[in-house]
Amino acid sequence: MKKNDPNYLDVLIQASYLIANNQTEEAHSLLDNIEPLDDISKLCKQSLRERNTQATPLYLRDQGKEDKQINVFDLVLKAVPPVQALSQTALEIMKNLYDTGVPSFTHLNVGIGKGHLEVKMLQQLASSYNRKPDYIKIIGIDIDKESLEEAGRHIKKAAQDLFPMTTVLEYIPICGFAEKLDQHIWSSIKNHGTELLGAVSAFTLHHLPTVADRNNVLTKIASCDPYLFLLIEPDVNHYSPVLAERLVNCYNLFGTIFKLVDKQKLEEREARAIKYKFFGREINDILGNQEDKRTEKHEKADIWAERLIKAGFNLHKFAKSLDHPTMNIIYEKDNRFVTTEFEGTPMVAIMMASRQV
């Protein structure tokens, strides 16, 4: 096959069917016969070729501390349009929720990472002409202790710099898997003791391993009676147990994201970190691991919307004012969510909900 042959996806699909049929040698022979030049085909080929082997995973090769996935995500937030755009939308919505002159509020982030959203939110609140809150409680849930500690440092420093005399800020880190948290933790969040509770979760809940876990965690969040809950998730089906289906969805989603990354004119080091260190890890997980070992189990936005309703939330319409110079902003026909799209491929969706009463 010629190096510029455009039918790499067809070969990858054939190989995925062979792998699923336990015809591994035939799949390897097929994969070894192609030499793709484009990044998405390279990554998909390598993930299939090394599926369930003892080889060092692609995302761990030559990876120093500065290229840990959580650190590369900082770059993804700045340089990947669907992630950047919807994260900014979430920031504006949460800031507007809290910037109403309320004397106190609690903010919950399930998957807080390093607390970048919270720092930016505090910065915007500080620059507002409205009355500053007397008390802010920020609750961060995450499985990574180092990230929680770093988030705490960032948030507390921001509060000290921005509200030196006016606002008391309390930061409560909760280290653990959301689906395994004790009920008393959820009860303490519900009994937050402030004027209102806002909640957000971005690119986190798809890591919950089972449908039951996802339903349960959303029900727990709903039980805390948040005034508003924002959910951001990739709008793609990687939950399917069918390898060929995941391959096509994976190829389309990340291939589309890579096109957008290329338009950003980043330094080669930055573009490679985004593609190979961050998304390469996800591709490797989606295509290279057995079903019981996978963690990147993304689902379509309409599934998440239905799940929110089942958990006891009402979904809210977005004002049709979102725009982007590169991507299409698609409002779902029933206004249950907004998704970003490029060249006909949905990428990331955001939905806004409140507790039913």
C-alpha cells in the first residue's frame, strides 16, 4: 500500500474485526503492511498493533513529569477549540450564578484537577462591581491527591490576592472515586450551610466504569439540591464493546480534533504533546485495552441528557448566542444540550441542569 493511500481507515477496520475474532496474526500482518503519515492513523494503528501486549504504552514513552496527562490537559484547555470554548462557557455560567450579590455560596467540582476553573472564576468575581460574597466554600473531588493539593494552593492564593479583606474562603478537598464516596460526604455537601450550591463536572464522569455507577453519582449530585449543575463530556460513543465501532468513532473524533489542533499553529512540541501524550493515551485505552480494563468510556450527549433527567434534574435551554470562528455550535433539537461540531463530526457537549422540585 502506498504511503499516501487514503484507505487507512478501511485497513484499520479490517484489522479490528480480525482482532475481535482472535485472528491476531492476520491483523498484525495487515497493520504491518501500512505506513501512515497522519497522526490519527499512526496512533490507531499502534494501539491496535500493541493491543494487550507487554510493550510500554505509547503514552508512557519518553514521558517526563512535565508531560503527565493532567499537565498536558492545561495545554488542551488553551489550544483545543471544543474544550476551550465550552470550558469558557462553563466559566461564564458559573460566574454569573455566583455574581448576584449573595453573601455566601458553595461551589462543587467533581473532577477538579488543578482548580483552573475555580481560579478564573474567583478572578472574574473579584473584578465585578457587584457585592462580593462574605464566604465562599469550594469543594473539590478528585482521585489525584497531588492535583487536589495543587488546586488548593492555587485557589487559596487567588483568594488571598483578590479578596484580602472581604471574603473568607474555605477549600475542602475530597480524594476518592466519586462512585465510592460514603453517603455522609454527600450529606455534608447537601448541608453546605451557604445561600446556594453550584456544581460542575467536566471530562470526568465518563471514567465511571459502569452505567450503574454513572446513574448513582448523578443521583447523588442531584440529592445535594444544586441550584445549577453543568456537565461537559465528549459527544461520542466509546462505550460500545464492539472494537470496530469504537475504532471508527475514535478515528473520527480525534482525527477531527487533530485537524483543529493543526489550525492553531502551535509549536511542534506542543502539538505533539496534545496528540501523542494526551489524546494518544485515550486512543490507546479505547483501542488497546480489553473491555474490563478500559477507562475512556465516552458516551453520546443524548445519553448523558437522559441520564440527568433520570437522576432528577431538569435540563435548561442555552441562549442561542454561542459562536465560534472555526467550529459549528449545534443546539440539540429539544434544547437539552449544546454540542460542538467540525466537518460534520460532533466533539464535545455541554448541558445545564437544575434539581427538580
